[in-house]
Amino acid sequence: MFSELPAFSTFETCHVSYHANKEEIMKKRVLGQDLEVSAVGLGCMGMSEFYGPRDDTESMSVLSRAIELGIDFFDTADMYGPHHNEDLIGAFLRETGADVKIATKFGIVRRPGEYKRSLDNAPDYARTACEASLRRLGIDRINLYYVHRVNTDQPIEETMEGLAQLVREGKIARIGLCEVSAETLRRAHSVHPVTAVQTEYSLWSRGVEAEILPTCRDLGIGFVPYSPLGRGFLTGRFQSPSEFEEGDFRAALPRFADEAIDENRRIADVIADMASEKSCTPAQLSLAWLLAKGEDIVPIPGTKRLAYLEDNAAAVDVALDDDDCRRLEEAISRLPVVGERYTPEGMKGVNA
């Protein structure tokens, strides 16, 4: 709850300067027609759960440092916690008055302490969820409101009509969709413009290149890759499932299983080799590759640690040309990715 979160005074040593010249620190990109954001955003999910124990004070410091670095695009969702992540960001915004573009999501319904979920895209539920998110975040309007997962039992047209009404009322500024199929995206966009699609996209998750990314470009829709570092795996950090902290859901993911991790590590090795060649870190190379795929792409690497945040932000200064990208892609394409992205429960609503 909000009352449990640290006040800004507990981390004043961050020395935040909100008046720095951000344009010199972080490049900008435009999603859709008019949402200008930092070229690299910040995924906030891990500050609340899924990646081991949380530390609200440290997370507040990360949010503060992100602003210093010119990162002004924070990504959250009502189901992260559940609710804790929006409370955390809301506390940060109230204490600092930072100028941030907020993206949040609705549609996945979870009970605290459970990974099991159901999907609800009904217009009435969207309104209830939106108003609750606004209260937790302490803002008047959400910059980008995503359908977190599409429930195929509920017509996307009805969902979009409900969200369009929230746009007209000023509660949300723009609509986004997550993990959606190209067909569903076209149907949704015909009802109301979609500003961005968020789907997993990285050097070991390239399925979006077949249909969804070309469809976004055909319709003028921005693309926001989540897990652009393969949940940390592409950085070379993990050698065994035993390395994960208690409560880290990666230990249960098929790609991190004992029988898969040794095979998949070869992909991280390829990235590490080229990163050494380019005098950058594997994380920076992985993000630079995504940034080189198009000006309409804004990755949102997630972290709850200052060192990783600063490493990720510096990716905007790593230049990869077409030949670099081709060599990297060809080397990785020869290595099969072992394991699905999620467990069967987590695959609910993917590519819907």
C-alpha cells in the first residue's frame, strides 16, 4: 500500500536534478503519431515482484536516477504486485513532481500471491481498472493505456469502443495493445487509433518480425519491446537456474530450465563476443540492435538496480550499422532457442 512506501526524504542522497539538459543525455523517439518519449524506457515490473525480493527505497533511487539520465517513459501495470507497482510510481511522482510519460495496463486479473490469472477486456472492467490506476498513480490522465492481454472471447471492437470513450473523457490519452496478433491489431485500429504495440522482442525472441512489426509500420503504430535483454539472460548473467533468488519466476520458465540453459547460453556467448568487439556491454549491444531496427522502436529494459539502469541508458550511444546487425543476426540464427517464453499459464493471451 502507499503508506508502506518510502518518502522521498529517505533517499535524498540521490542528488536528483530535474532541470538537467536531458536532450544531451537521452535521445528521443516518437511512438505512433505524437507520443514523444526517451529512446530507451524503463520497465518497472521487477521493482514489485517476479524477480526476487523487492526494495522500495532502492527502487525509488532507480526511478530518480532514470530521470537524471533523461529516461521519461515508465512502464507499469495494475497486475504488478498486484497494484504495488502503480502505488510505488505514484509515490515517486507525488514526492518529486517528475515529468514522466506513464504507460500502464489492464486486462490481466490476479489475486495477490498467485500467478494464476484470468483475462477481462470488458468496457465496464476497463473503466473500473483505469479509474483505480489513476488513483494509485495520482495522475489525471494516463499517457498510454494498454490492453495487457487480449481475451479472444470478448470482441476487440467492444474493448476499443470502451477505451475510446475513456479517451474522450480525458482519462487516457492513447491506447496500446500487448502481445496481439496482426489481425486483431487491424480490427482494433479500425475502431480507434492504436499508438503502440508492446510485445516481447529481443535477439532470442524475434517472432514479431514476421507479421506484427510490419503491420505496425503499415498502420503507423509504434513498437515497444519488453524483455529486450531476454529477462537478463542475454547479458550472460545466468549460468544455472540455481542462481535465481527465492521468488524469481524465471526459475520456472522453460528457457531457463536445466535442459535448455546450456544450449541457450551459446546465444549469450555470441552477443558477448560482438560486445567485446564494439567495446560495450552485452546489454548495450542487445539494446543497440533493437534501436537499429527502426526509429519507431522504444525498448523498455526492466531493472531495479542502479548499475543496470545506467548500463542500459548508455546503449543509445552504441552505433551498429547494417553489417553489424547482419553479422549478429546470422550468428544467432544458427543457434536454436530451446524452450517457450512462458509456462502454459503465462502464454494466456499471447499473440491473441
